[in-house]
Amino acid sequence: MANFLKKAFRDMKESAKAQHEVDKAQFAAVKAESKAQWEEAKANANPENMKKKMQAERDAQVAEANERKAAAEARISEAKSKQ
């Protein structure tokens, strides 16, 4: 009976150590993610950075619209050539 209890307590101790390592790793990950979010928010607070980001998004939207327009014009010319 004594050996059973010794083994059970040893297993609990090892399990607690392993769980502590998991907890430390998860805490470090959350801390790093939080810092990254903070730095991103700080960078986005700069008006120049925000303007650049918005301009890049608008440029991408214009490029996509031009591609759609070109595809539509190609379909129109194809349809006209079939007539």
C-alpha cells in the first residue's frame, strides 16, 4: 500500500510540473500577443501610417475594379463578334 501511495504522489508531482511548464508557455504566448497588438495599435495611431494603409487599400480596390472592367469589356467584344 505504501508503494502505491508513493507512486501516486510521484505521478501527481510530475503531472503538476508538466502542467506548470504548459502554463508558463501559454502565459508567455499571451504576453507576446498582447505586446504585438499594442505595438500594432501604436503604429496605426500615427496618422501617416494610417494614410499609407488606407491608400494601399484603395489602390488594391481600384486595381480589382480595373480587372473586372477589362474582363467585362472582353465579354462584350466577344458577344459582339458572335452577332
